[in-house]
Amino acid sequence: MEMVPENSPVVTEARAWLNTHKEEQGLSWPQIARLTDVASSTLSAFAAGKYAGNNGAVATKVLAYRDRRAAQAEIAADLPKVPKWIETPTAQRLTSLLQWAQSGEFVLIVTTPGIGKTKTAERFEENDPNVWLATMSPSTAGVATMAIEVGAAVGLGEIKGSPQQLSRQIKARVKGKNGLIIVDEAQELTDKALNELRSWHDQTGVGIALMGNETVVGQIDGSDSALAQIASRFSIRHVQVKPMAGDMDALLDAWGVIEAEQREFLSEIGALPGALREVTHTIKIASISAFGSGQRLSLSHLKDAARQRNVKVGG
């Protein structure tokens, strides 16, 4: 898309669409900021007609976001429907652990990638306004950056200040709400950041669930680790290195895969690294191929999809 001139009527069009979109979707300015690559404060001022900077540049990014959404919606309308939620035994177990954590407990959940940990956490958050999911990354490893990420998750927006000031704001926000802070990808955090989370639990009673991969266990159990205080605080440690019995059947049932040969082939994929996630990707690609050729999903489609993803299975 070409840059919109500063005084173009398209700026007014972009502003009107942005305001309508925000209201209809119930989004916050920080949420839209992540989708448009425009600062939330800039978006807010632009939407109110009070932005003193280059309105044309903002309008260009807003309209690019609008057009991208429209294109994605058009593609999605033609694709086979993806199950929104699959109630696997693992999902049920993880949900019960999160419910326990919300009662004011400090819980560790460690799973192998691809068995639905993050999806379960997202669904749990969707169903309760006092559950807040913050996903960590290498850029949020320290105390301050971790607190900024959690602050956004609990609805404080883009908070600023010293690590002490950031923590004070978060503790004031969550105290007395019988809430739960879910920290996904916790293996990315430093010892000090993990210890800061422990202090929030101790001082406010907020439930905290640390979710991550097996690296977290090494961090906490290491003989030279600074996390001895945390190790003693966990009321439950759940470590799961593979899908539970019944997970694969639930997944294949949800996708409507009923032929024995197809189920057997996909079960082989589910036993590989990536587990259920890899099976889901394979079914998606195969379904798109079958849909595009006007055919029913077949074992041949699934095998071709597996080859495209470089998945090595027998048969």
C-alpha cells in the first residue's frame, strides 16, 4: 500500500474504521498497537483526531491492518473449519491444575511442546476476568521486563518505573481478587525474575502458575540455583513428557478423522516431537489440499502433508 498523504480524505476513513473496529471487537489500544505496529498512545490520539504527528503515516498502517484482516477472513471462509477447542485428557488435567492454582497456590506445570498447554491456558483466561496470561520471551527475562509484560496482561497498560514501582503496581492490581497469574514460557526468566513472582504470591496471595518446558525443572533443581525458595513454595509440580492416553483419540474425533489407516498414521506422528501440534498441522495442510481438489481427506493427502512438513514416519 502506498503512503497516504497527510491531508487525504483517506485519513478520515482510516480514523472512522479504527474507532468502529475497536468498539466492535472490544480491543484495547495496546492490543491494536501490536497488530498495527503503531504505539498505543499514537493510535489513541489519531482516533480522537488529536495526533500532532504524521497522520498519513498512521492511516497507512491502519488501512494495511484492515486490508490484511479482510484478506485473512476471505481465506478462512473457504478453508475447512478448525475445531475451536478439543477437550483432551491433558486439557482436563491442566485445567484442574489451573483451578487449584487460582485458589491461591503456587504451581509449576512443565510439559513437552505440542500437547496443548498454551491453548488450555488461553481458554482458562478467556473464561475468567481474574485470570491473566503473560507469555515470556528472551526480551522479558529480567525483573523489570517481566513485570512490564505481566502489567500489560493484568490490564495496567504500558506501565513504567523502577522494578520496585512496577511490582508495587501489579501487586495493588491483583490483591484481593482471587485471581491467577499464568506465566507461560517461564524457562525464559532469570532467577531474580522468578523470585520476584514468588514474592508477589507471598505478599498478595494471588495464585501463580509457572508454565514451561523441562528447562524450568533444571533451573529450580540445580544445586547452584538461586531458586531454593521457589522450589519449596510449589504446592504441585506437574511434569508431563508425552500426551496422555486418550489425547490422540480426542483430537482425531474432533477433526472427524474416522478411517483406521488415517488414525494409525496420525498416531505415529503424534508420538514424535511436536506431538498433537504436529498432527494438527498435518491435518490442516492435508484438509486444504483435499478441499482444493474437491476430494475427501485421504491417507494420501495426509502422507503428502507430512512430507511437506518433513515429518519422518513409516508407511
